[in-house]
Amino acid sequence: MINQDRLIKTFVSLVRVDSETGQERAIADELIKRFSDLGLNVTEDDTKDKTGHGAGNLWIEVDGTGERRILFTSHMDTVTPGRSIQPQIQGEYIVSDGTTILGSDDKAGIAAILEGLETIKKNNLPHLPLQIVITVGEESGLVGAKAMEQSRLKADFGYAFDSNGPVGEIITAAPTQAKIQAVIRGKTAHAGVNPEDGISAIKVAAKAVSKMPLGRIDEETTANIGTFSGKGPTNIVNDYVEIIAEARSLSEEKVESQVKTMKATFEETAKSAGAKAEVHTEIMYPAYRLNEKDEVVTRAVAAVRKVGREPKLLSSGGGSDANIFNGLGVPTANLAIGYEHIHTKSERMPIKELVKAAELFVALSTDV
């Protein structure tokens, strides 16, 4: 039932619209038109006032039959470089011209949803009530989803069309993430005349980093230093270093323990050297873990089999808008939609996976 040519045309048209994260106005307007042309009611929320992004999240309500309401979500923004994307077909793949990303993350998800809705409409297929949320700022730290009003969510459970891997993979668990920002303040002195009177913030920070557990902590937990900045002239003992780090875990308790350890290591190392450490920590989004017997999972498994694939339940090491929806009380699984090499200029979208993603949307929506 999926019209492959129409789906490809929709996808190619969407990726041609510039929508680097923070600059979502043009793609939001395009999507408002496309969903409205399907006869659907589209509203844009006021989250751009909170996020500073170019648009708010889009909410689309689709009337249907049945007692269960399903949420579907994708995000409209892309990473950089995502301006003037020139999509082209190479064999069984859609790619960019190599100077930009393609933007299948996550316009493939949006295209699959649009084609699925078109297919349902053209074939008069009975379907459940649907709530579709297209977010901004996913690539900027899930800011659009985090700014949503919980009261607007009316679905019983949902699906994010926003994971790599072949259609059929179901992400049932994803970690929480904490950001750690540490500033080490030492003491300046002339590096050649009296270095012993100074306290090198670089030395203190390096010692602290070398002492803390990083990388793979256990099967559920990781930690990483992303930025270590202590710029200055060589003839002055540096008195300022900034470190930006993260910790992730499928366990809230484990990430709290890891963050506590990292914070204490900065503070104790600085104190022992006569320096000062200012450490700020923030939980960026919650973890989620779904049970294989949960309705959101059993329905996904059945739908995957309906479209001819064998379902595979997986845990992810990364966060997505699904984390936020779970945290807001709507059990949400993240579904693989097939894109490959995302966030690179080698990104590509297998046409067969794009079609299969649209089929999966129809299968999930019409399981009345």
C-alpha cells in the first residue's frame, strides 16, 4: 500500500529545507502545510519562547476509533552542516552530495509518518486515535521536548521514529545523562622567576581527571571528559581551567554515584593543592526501561512481525525525545527507521528501510 515514489519525493523535499537545530522556522512552516493538506488540525506550541529556537513543537491530532491513543514523535531539526542539502539517489540509497549531512535523522521519521497517514487516508483504513508531536531542538539536548507542557499529552503510550539500525529494532531502554561543568581556580605567578609561588590550575585539573573513573564504568554506565580548556601564555602559571564532562547510565542511582565521585575528585584534588574547584552538575534527561510485557512493547513486536521483520529488543547508549516522553508519563519506545552514518557527510538512507518504516507506522496505527 505504501507509495514508494511519493514517499521518496516527500523525503527528498523535506531534506532540502534547511533546518539546522535552532533554525526550525522554515521546516515548521513546511510541515504545518503538509499535515494541514491531509485535513488534520495542527497547532504550534509556545516553547520557542523558552528554548530560543526558531519554532515551537508541532502537535497533530488524528481522530480514530478504539480506546487506546498512540503517540508518534520525530524531530524536525538536524545537526550541522545541514544547509543547502542536495539529496540524490545512488542505487538503493538516498545520499547527499558529500558536502553536507543528509538529514535523515530525523526527516526519515517525519516522511514515514506523513506517508503512513496518506496511506491510511487513501485506503480508508480504520485506525486508533493518534497524537503526533514533531519537536524542535532534539539535537540541542532535547530542548523542545523538555519544554513541552505535560498536560498536552493525551496518549496512552507511544513511539519515537528516531533510531538508527534496520526497521524491527526496538529500543526499550536508554540512559539518563548528567552534565558536569568544573572550574579549577589556581594562582598566577611568573613561570620562570617564581613558579613555586603559583598554583597551576592545569596541573590540578589534570591530576583530578587522571584519578577519576572514566570510559566504560560498567555494563550500564559510562563517563567522559569532553572539554579541557586552560589557555594562557607559557610565562605565566595558569590559574583557570574549565572542564565539561558527562556521565550516563541506565540506572539513576549509578549515574548519581558517578557524578558524586567526579565532583568529589575535582573538589578534593583542588583543596589538597591549595586551589579551588567550582563544580556544577545537571541531569539532562531521565533514563527509561520498558518491560517486554508492556503494551507499548508487545504492540511494537506484533507490528514489526506484521511488516515481515523479526523484532529485536535493544538497549541504547544514547538519549532521545523518547526519554522525555517516558519521564512525562507516556511509555515510549524508540524505533529504528534504517538511517546509516548519521551526523556525518557519509549519511545515507536505504530506500527499502524508508518504505518499511512507513509500513510500520501503518501497522502500529491500524491495530485497532
